[in-house]
Amino acid sequence: MDGQSITLDRVTMRFGTFLAVDDVSLQVQPGEFFSFLGPSGCGKTTILRMISGFMEPSAGRVLIGDKDMAGIGPNRRPTALIFQNLALFPLMKVWENVAFGLEVRGVDKAARRRRANELLEMVALANQGEKLVSELSGGQRQRVAIARALAVEPSVLLLDEPLSALDLKLRQHMRAELRMLQRRTGVTFVYITHDQGEALTMSDRIAVMSSGRIEQMGTPSEVYNHPSTAFCATFVGENNAFPGRVVAVDGEIAAIDTPMGRLFGRRDSATREGDPAILFVRPERCHLGEASSSGNRIDTRVIRLDLEGAYTNLVAEGPDRELTVHLSGDAGFAGVAEGGPVTIGFDPMAALVLPEGRMARA
């Protein structure tokens, strides 16, 4: 199987007066694992349905390879779609579910059975073909759905939040399996999710969406470590946010006056002195103790300590908001107690100052 590219050329989708997708342009490379990440209602599933052919865009073009898909229905596109509910046939045997698309295309039974067995072996379900779907675990049913989609040899596999119904351990296991299958087959995967862990773990690139538009597109590392907007900084991963105003700029460092005091961080290239801005610092980049040489010091009171196994979340109350610090098992926070004082500091290079904007959460 070989993957094909996908091009969205100024794609827009309207439902009456509601603008679900607003002038989106991007290209997915052949054989890429590409994820659309965003909250419910941001337009990501609508994009998936336009790629698959279940919806036609109100404006713009969808191309697969170099071919414009306008007027081409779902059954004539080189795509396969895995729905959130999997849509498996409960009264069919596992191998019959996998071979269903081949049966529709007129492939004889012997060839269907042979291809189903090959795919079941690929997804680690060899010798499970005679079972009913109801006899399989949740993770096994996920793999049957993937095998069924691959049976028709698509160039593009579209996945609409396929892991959302699974428990945490199984989701984590299936992330690794999906990534492995994508690399093995070379098919282009387009993955829809609201779960940042899924997107960061599996994707070659991620498009973060909000209100029908792409906020940022890049590798998982770029999106996590270098968010370009306040929305991305608060939707992808945890962040402590300090709104204020830039009072000084020195090279790549900006000073921002906040209710917590004057703080310092790396500045976005668009940030200028006098601008309203927000300083973001991730909980794992904070530490306990005296101020760093830059003066990044916040005096707080400990609200609680939440053990998360490998690390502890320290939640503290500052002058105008709560802060969170992730402390590893050997961080050495003896003497820190709920209700007691604690000083939180961070290096300016660990923080990012971005223009004021809408955040994903308060």
C-alpha cells in the first residue's frame, strides 16, 4: 500500500449561517500520520467528512494526490474511514467483517478469506477469524476495524476519534499499535482527536484547530514547546498563565508586569514593549526555592499536594491565581506542607511571552 498526499485549498464549510470550517489550506504528505487536534465543535470532523466525500465543501477544493475530488463520492475515493463506534457487523465472523469491502467489490470467497487472514495476522489477530465480534475485547475490535479498512487498499485512512471509548491503558496500547501499523503499511493516516496525548504520541504533524480555523500546524515538539497563540499554549499541555503588559524588551527576553509581579520570559517575535501579553510557563519547568538570577520569584501558599505516581502536583495560591508545579519523585520538597508558604521560580528561557489572546481554558 502506498499513501497519497491530501491538499485542502481554501476549504470552507457553511451550515446556514454557521461557519464550521473557515478558509483552511494545508497539505498532508504521502505516508504521513497527520492529526487534527481541537475541542468539540472546532471543525475537525467536518474536515474529515469533506476528505472522505460524505460532504462537499461550500468553497475551496479537496485534492487527493493531484486529483480534485469535486463530485466524486465516498465509494470512488481512495479513502477508508474508521468511525468512532467502529460500525462492525455483530452477526458476522471476524474474517467476514474484514472481507466485507472485498465482497462488495465482487472478489471471490477464497481470495477474500486469504486476504482477511493476511490482514488479521498483520494486526496481531491470527487465528481469531472464526470468532464473532462480540467475543473480542475492545482493543481487538479496534484492530478488526483497522483490518477491514485496509482490506480495500486505501491510499488514505481516515480515523474519527477511534480510541475515545477505550479505557486509559488500552488507549495507550492502541496508540503504539496504530503508529506501528501506519509505518508498516505506508498508508497516509488522517487522525481526528480532542486528546492531546494521542496527537502528540502518534503524529508526524499536528494541526491545532479552534472555531473552524487552524491556530498552529507543526511537529508535536513544535506545537508543545513553541506554541504560537494563547489558545495553543493552553489547549496543548498544561500551562501556568500570567496576563500582563510588556514593560521592557532585551533581545529575546521580555519583561512583563503582572499581578504576580514582574516576570521574564522568551518573547514571541510579534511582542513589543507596551503590548498586552501573557507569560506562559509549564508546570514541569517550575521549581521550588529562591528566585533565579532573572528575578522570576512568586511567593505563594500551598493549597494541596496531589500524588500522581511518578510525580507530585503541587497546587499553590498566588496573589491573583492558582499555580501548578510538577515535582518528580526525587525533587526534594521535604518541609512543604499544605497551607504553608512556598516560593516558586522558573528560568526565563523556560517561559514564553505571547500576545494577548483567547485561551482554551481560564
